[in-house]
Amino acid sequence: LDAKPLELFLSARGRLSKSGPADGGEDFDEYVSDPAKPVPFIEETSIGMTAEYMVGDQRFASRRPDVLVYETEPLEEDLTIAGPVTASLSVSTTGTDADWVVKLVDVYPDDYPVQPDEGARPGRRDDTPRHSKMGGYQQLVRGEPFRGKFRKSFETPEPFVPGQVEKVEFTMPDAFHTFRRGHRIMVQVQSSWFPLVNLNPQTFVNVHEAEESDFRPATQRVHQGADAPSRLVLPVLPEE
């Protein structure tokens, strides 16, 4: 079956919607990205890669002030994606370079059913109300970083002009995943993902030759207006 593109627009008040931005206005969300306080790729401290990091719970990230979060209403029907995901952001920065990390997340309902191994042990009386460990879980489906200086060319990097709105568009790896009815689709946007991605100084320098003084905080904006929309395009399989 051929997948059909589904556009989901990043909108005000953390909404992720099929409706594009209305004419007029210059909506944006912003956060301060500080290389001294990067967003980690997992919540706990670990030596090496954890086995579950590619589907890890992203609630720890969504609570951070340097991560933007957008989500749909609960889905009325199952939605299956199959293929590459396109991220298209309209952004600006007070720096001269910036990383843009986009994460596609499956949000489980708060009342997700208790699994058999989460109940009381056989033969033990336990009247305590039980909640599933998966209730509200924010499962990472796909995540991909893009170094902004390469937004126009990988051969010829260009600095950002501070405050100038630019388009950053890139393809995320293929995904084959079903968002179940009652779940929400979430998008998280951030500017670091340490240590999966080396730290961007957020100044236009050779990262491998950067001095400590080159690493500076920057205010990042993700724009959502009609002239500068931000969106994800999902390859959705038709219902059988």
C-alpha cells in the first residue's frame, strides 16, 4: 500500500494540528539553549548505550524549559506510518549556528491498562489501586538532529544571521509504527541531544577546533505563522 503524506503543523499553546496557520500574525515559541546544560538522550546516568534508548520514555525531556512540546488530541482511530518522516521548521536564533533536534513521540493514555506482571502477586491480598507503568508514557518513535549551518549545503556551511527567520528541512529515518486509538502524537524540538550529538557551540566555528569561549547560550525560536510555518510530514498508510 502506498503511504499518503499527513501534514501536522506546530501551533500555539503546544498544539499539533492538521490545520495550517491562519493568515496574519507572527506566532513563535522560544527557548534558551545552553551548551553548558545540554538535553541528555536518556534520563538516568549510564555508561554506554542503554538497550531501550531508541524507544525510551521522553517525559523527562518534555518537562525541561529548553524543549518545545506539541501534541495532537487523542486519536480516534489507529494511525500507521511507514516510511521517512520529513521535518520542516521555520527557525531563528540569536547565535550564528544551532542544532535542531526533532523527536516524534507516541504518548500513551494516562489510563493505559495495567499489564499482567504489574498486578498483585498470586496468593497475596492487595487492595491498593494500581496504575500501569505505561500510563502517560512518551515513547520515542524517531529522533533526528540537524546542524543548522548545513541547511543550504553540506559542502558550504553558512552562519545564521541572528534574528533572521530561515527554513531548516531534513528527512528523518524511516519509521514503521502504529499510533493506537486513544494515543497522542507528540513532537519535541530541542537544540542538544547529549552525548548522541556533540555539543554545538552555537557560534559559527569549526566544532572540532572550538575554544571554551566559543560555547554560548542562544535563544532559539520556532516560528508558526502563515509565512513561516513549521510542520512534520508523516507517511500514513491507508486504512484497510
